[in-house]
Amino acid sequence: LHTHSIFSDGSFTPEQLAHTAASIGLSALALTDHDTIDGLSCFLRACENYGVRGVPGVEISLEVPDGSMHLLGYFIDHQHPALNQHLDKLKAGRDYRNRKILEQVNALGMPLTMEEVAAYAGGDNVGRLHFALALVERGYARTKDEAFERYLGKGKPGYAERARLTPAQGVGIIRQAGGLAVLAHPFTLHLGKQALDTLVGELAAAGLQGIEVLYPQHNPKMIKQYSALAQRYNLVITGGTDFHGAPMPDIKLGTGFGDLHVPDSVLEELDARRAA
């Protein structure tokens, strides 16, 4: 229930995702590209063709004091005017950020063109990952991780901020578009136990309906903590691999590092929330 395509920072087309899901026996698949729903129409058609239940989704980037938060939206109406308007604003902010990154990278003596960077995106949804891949190709970094550590990570000389929504705004937009709002991979927030509890409580009051507990990088201690939060705030426990394809080759569709299992009951719980 958490995948990315070439419409954001993945390497698979939506059709390839659906085909792969069918070939490995998955019963359902969600496409949750970053801040875009451009791939959903072809994704849903492909899922229907391959006999896999397709879940229309999105992963929205949100602004928090010490970094960023990601919010998954499931079963969204991807033709909803307000949702599209907000995503268009995010895209405009991302385009401005990309121009700033390009200027800063060039100023560091590492000439790149936007055409080079965009070639890695497979579309017009360019992100920092694509800058990292271009830097590696040019020999300015050995790996994409090094590119982030030296140039593109927060506080580094090539980093540039971009406009994001607040967490409450993100929840509201997903709900407005008929979707279910789920907090993605909470471990990436790097919050202490009490701070995360407070945040989840605030989001639940704003309309959050789930928390991504089953995730490749979540260890047993994290799973126990996040499951307790879900129970405390009456949230659905969800899960997904965050599959990107080539950018994260160790993460496999459906199983993550090989031992992740997201049962059908997760989707059944989400369906129950939709019907409530």
C-alpha cells in the first residue's frame, strides 16, 4: 500500500507496477507518488487489466519544525478540484526549489542542466533524488547517498527549501477529496516517544485515520510503539514497502527487505473506515 512510479521518484511505470504486483500474487496495490496524482488514471486501468485491486493514493509532503513529514492519502478522488489545486501549488513550489538547487550546484563548480536532471525523472516531477543521480553520473559524487550527505541534504550547500502544507492542512485536503489520511513511516520524524504521541494525538483530532506501522525499516520495538499509538487514538494500522524500484534496489515490492507482510486485513480495515 505504498509505492512510487516514474511520476515521482520511482523507476517503474504505473503499468509495470500493476504487472509486477499481479506476477507475484499481490491482491491489492496502492500508488502513492509524492505530491502528484498524474499516474493514477493509467495505474487504475492497468490494475483492472491485471486483476489486481488498485487503490488510488498520494503521498503529500508536509512542513514540520525540524524537517518534513509525509502523509499518505488512500482512496482519494483524484479528479477532485481542490486536491488538484493544492497539488498544483506544491508543484509550482517544487519547480522553484529545483531552479534554486540548480543555481547552487552550478555555483559550487558542478555544472548541470535541468535537462540532464529531468532525464532521470522520466517525467516533469523532478526531485532531489534526480539531482543526486545526475551528480553521480557526472562524477561529482560516488553514490546518491554521498550526493545528499555532501550537497543536497538539509543544511548542505546545494539544499533549497520548498513550500509545503502544514500537517493539519494535509489531513484536511485528503479528507476533502474523500480519502483516508495515514501518517507515513513515523520513524523518519526522529521524534521522542512523548513528542510523537502528542503529534499523533493532534493529527487524530484533525482527522487522521491511520498510521503506517508495517514498514521495512521499522524494528519490533518501533512496531510495538506505533501499534500502541494506533490503539490509543483509534487509528488503522497500515503498512507498505515504499517501493521505488532502482533508486532503492534492496526494497522489493510486496516484501520490503524480504520479511514484510501486509495482510489483507489492513485493506479491510481501511474499507471499513471508508464505509463508516
